[in-house]
Amino acid sequence: MKKRLRKKLHVREFKEMGFSVRFKIASDLDEAGLNAFIDAFLAETVEAHGLGFGGGGNHEWEGFITMMGRGSTTEEHRTLVDGWLGAHPNVAEHEVGPLEDAWYGS
């Protein structure tokens, strides 16, 4: 397969990695607190490090994190997200998945 096609299809040296994330927010948090938490999560862990988050929820969130634009997330990104969620007092439980192919899954 030619390099141009590999790039277009995001395979081999152009494979882009991402990871899943799931977290449960404390049920006693009101709507304003929930919005503030999500805003902080997106600003401090996602956008601040050039990442993108696709997903959603209310008190239970599930989504996938990738790089904005081209590129792959790294173990450092996983550790950052895992640490932030683990240290936040409003997170009842969380799970950060392994790195996987963002275009074709694992």
C-alpha cells in the first residue's frame, strides 16, 4: 500500500491511538456542581493537553479521548486523566482503558 493511502486510512506508521474513559460522579452533586465538574475536567485534562473528548452522560459518563487533529495519545495522557479523576473528590469511581486504535478499535 502506498504511503499516501496509508496516511489517508490511518494505518501502519499513521495509526492514531486513543483510549476510553468511564467515570461516575457523586449522586449528591446538583446540576450546577455537575456542570462545573465537567467544565473543569474538559479544561484541565482534555483541552489543556491538546486532547479531544467524545462522549457524554449525566452522573455516569463514558467516552473516548484522542488528540485534537492528527496524532496519538500516549501512556502519559492516560496517566494524567486517570490521576485527575482519581484525585477529584466528586468522582465515585472511574476507569481508563488501554491505548487502542482510534480509527479501527482494538
